[in-house]
Amino acid sequence: MTGFLEGKRLLVTGVITDQSIGFHVAKLAQEAGATVVLTGFGRLSLVERIAKRLPSTPPVIELDVTNQEHLDGLADKVREHVDGLDGVVHSIGFAPATALGGGFLDTPWEDVATAVHVSTFSYKSLAIACLPLLGRGSGIVGLTFDATKAWPVYDWMGVAKAGLESTNRYLAQYLGEKGIRANLVAAGPLRTMAAKSIPGFEKFENPFQERAPLGWDLTDQTPTAKACLALLSDWFPATTGEIVHVDGGYHALGA
């Protein structure tokens, strides 16, 4: 992938550990010639420590996507490191424990609202925060998990992902006139820290391993990261509002 993204400037969110999809996106992006800036939430020192495991240590900017002050100041903080952006990777999601694990009918609105705010609305919020840095030909890519189906234990996060997929289509519509693309990658289940926090996650791990036509490796984030970077490259100049499945082909099968 040497030179694949030469000269590109990318903002990558969602790096928590070196198993994060965001980490693998950042790693492959750097190897392909891109300049990368990371955002971190919460324990920023932890993100900075993980960032040192990348080929080149990128700057880390604090960003809570539910904090309007952080969003309002994001462009200026990014400009301290790069003069603009060619791509943004939204790899952010969170739902309170009550919103996952099978208690769908009992989840209070406050917890649903948190899940939707962090996992859905933040996609639009991040896009708007980065808009001053994005020019024609740039792109935004988010991560989803096939929201056309109801999955065991995924509950309100599944609803939030359905909202994310709809948001992506509307972003494609409204950002298109600016020449900015918006696309999603629908990855199969991966054993990230976020996945491990979902009670009963193994209930939809096993079917992918058993039935995906190409097979599915729960511990390999590389195919998903490659898809994200392909969508941000110059090779998809007329693709927007799309959802690219990276799941070994599982989504194409009947029950």
C-alpha cells in the first residue's frame, strides 16, 4: 500500500487500544503515505501511549463528541498540525449497559438518548466540526454493523446504527454540493474493546465464523481498515451515501 494515500491528511477517531479499528486505520494510512491526526476521549494519556505504537507518533487531540466546546474548537486544534483534511474516520460508538444485552423493552429513554447522541448524532457533529478543513474530493467514513436486521443482545445500539446509516445518506445529500463524500463500512463482528463490553456478544460471533462465504476472522481488523482507506482514497471519486460490507459475505446470505 506504499504511496496509496501519499499527501493525504486524515483525522482518525476511536483509538482506544491497538485492537481498535481506528488504530489499524491509522497504521495502514501512515504506511500508505498519509499524515494522521488522532482524537481521544477520556484518558488522553492512554491514547497517547497507544499512538506511540504506530509507525510514526501522531498528535492526539482531546474530543468528546457530545461536548459542543470541543466540537467548536476542533478545526483550530487540527490546524495546529495540518493545514486541512482530506478525510475523517468516525469510529465512535457507546451505549449504556441497560441499552444492551437483552433488556430492550426496559431501557429508559435517557440511556437510549445517550446511545443515539454518541453513536449516531456525533457522525453529523464531527462532519460539521471538520467542514472548515474539508475541500472538494475529501471524504468522511464511519463504521456500522448491518442495521437491516435485529441482532441478539445488540438492542438499542442496533437502533443507533440504523440511525447512523440514515444519517450517512443525508450527509451524502447535503455535503455533495461541496464535493464531500460520506460513506460507511459495515464490518462483521470484531473483538475490539467495544465488542467485549456487549453482554452475550458471542451470540452473533459464531454465525459469521460458520457461515460467511469467505470465512471471518474475529481478530483481524485489517480488511475493515483497508475498506475505510479505500473509500477515502482517490479511487472512489463518485461514490457517496454507500455502505460497503466487510463481513466475509455474510450479509448476502438468507437465514
